[in-house]
Amino acid sequence: MRTALGALERSGRAGRPKSILTHRLVFSIVCAAAFGAGAGLAAATPDPAWATELAKWRETADASLRRERGWLSIVGRWELKPGANRIGSAAGNEIVLPRALAPATLGVIDVNGRKARLTLSPGETLRVVEHGVPGDSFAQRDLLTDDEDEEWVTSGRLSLQVVRRDDGKFVLRAADRDAPRRKNFPARAWYEPRPDYRIPARFAPQPKGTKIPIANVRGEIQYEDVAGQIEFTLDGATVRLDALDEDGNLFVIFRDPTSESTTYPAGRFLYLKRPGEGAWFVDFNRAYNPPCAFSAYTTCPLPPPQNWLKSAIPAGERYPGNKS
């Protein structure tokens, strides 16, 4: 299974729900709200089972953000050039790491075709992270960089990951276990639970292979597989959102008027698990911020124009940094 940061960087769309899947943030929708209830109505009394499950999901989302090698721990991101890339804390390296994390010359990453080989300087060793725990040490290694095989290597406070993106570029990330942002982060901020923003929906699939353009914060365009449209009623109007395919489930990138005041300006994410034989629901209480809301070292996707909502969604994750 992909590591969180690697899966997000690989296609230049940081924040995709692979991080949710990898770190056990996917939960089934468990509330039994009446079909036909919609946003814009008076808030109903929350179903206790739904409220409990939502609280657990939010706690796990917060823990995932704070975890070792999570978004709050990232302290650097660099694109690697073909050939030798020297890394270390000395100014003469192509990749200059923080002095507190690395020796002057840690080693060299050689990028050749689809491979990235890390050769450490004499006397230096790193360990491969296996199932979240440092394992075997090495002095030279062909790093696993593709899709399901991305990995972290670590020593002390420092962890490194190299990812090969879909466009062929290699990206190096550095994480600091003791990063101040990780240690001092207060918590994610959420709106109070709103059962009226758990809305019954219909799903209209698109033919397999249908793609739509998705821009990211770096101005790059990726053509993503769209599973179809999720359709529901919001403030008396029919709304349709393009939903990307995520291993048979749905991933929605959207923006609404709260982005101008209380939520992340670029938009938010929403993951919808396929309900099987049951009905679809869009639960905006689980709308969450992209990694760009927490880290400068990300490449987050932006909502396509057709996913800009006219009605405000005061539900899900807030953004205290929004000062407008």
C-alpha cells in the first residue's frame, strides 16, 4: 500500500484520499438520516450513532495529520535532476538539508531513467521504514519510488522519501520528527456537526476512461479519471459535482462561498465510500482541508470550475488561517 506523502506527490495532486486509506481514515457512513432531508433546513437532532462515528473519524483525521512523517513534519521538498544529486547540510550540496538533521555530506542520489539510487557517504547509514518502524540499515540502495512501492528511509530525526511522479520527475521530501509545527499544532478546527448537511444523493457514472482536467497549485494540469457525477439537492436547487475515481469510491474537490471567510480559500476535499446496495449520501461534515492548508511542501489539486458551489457549506473542516 502506498505511503501517504508518496501517493499524493506521485501525480502532483497532494491530498488525495490515499492518505486516508493508508492511515485508516475511511469509515462507512452509519447514520440513518431520512431520505429527502437537505441542507438549508433547520438542523435536526443528530443520530447518536452518526455523531459518535463522526467524532471518531475526526479524531483519526487529527491523529493522522500529527503522525511521524505526516504533513506537519515535512521540512523540505526538492525536484531532483537527472544524474547525481548531492545531499547534506553543507551549502555546496545540490540538496541542502537542515543542519540539525543531517551531516555536511550525507550522500548522493543518482537519478537514472526510472531509478533513484542513494549512496551514503562513508560512515553514514540509514534504515528502511517498514510498517512504520525503522528496519534494516544500508549504505547504498535503489529506492522504491513507484506507485505501491514508495518508501521512507530514516536516521534519528530525519526521514527521506523519493517519489517518481507520473510526469517522470523525481521529488525528494525531508521530514523532521521534532518539527516545531508538528509538536505545536493545536488541532484541526471543525464546524459543529450538522446532520442536515448529510444529504441523500444519486450517482450517475461516466463511461470508463472518461477524464477531466484538474489543475494544481503549481499551475500544472493533470487529466484525471472521473467516475461520474454525484447529484443532490442543496437549498432547493439540484447540484452536480464531478467525482474522481478512487479505487471504486469517489473523491470530490469542491469550493463554496465559505472559502472567502471560514474555510480554506482554495477549496476542500470530500471522500465518498461506495455504499454497496444502500443509498448514496454526501456528508459535508467530513469535508476536510487539503495538505496545502498545513504545509508549504505539497502539490494540492484545485477544484474544477464545475465544482464551485453557489450555496455556502458551513460544515466540515474550518480554516483558522483565513483572515478575510
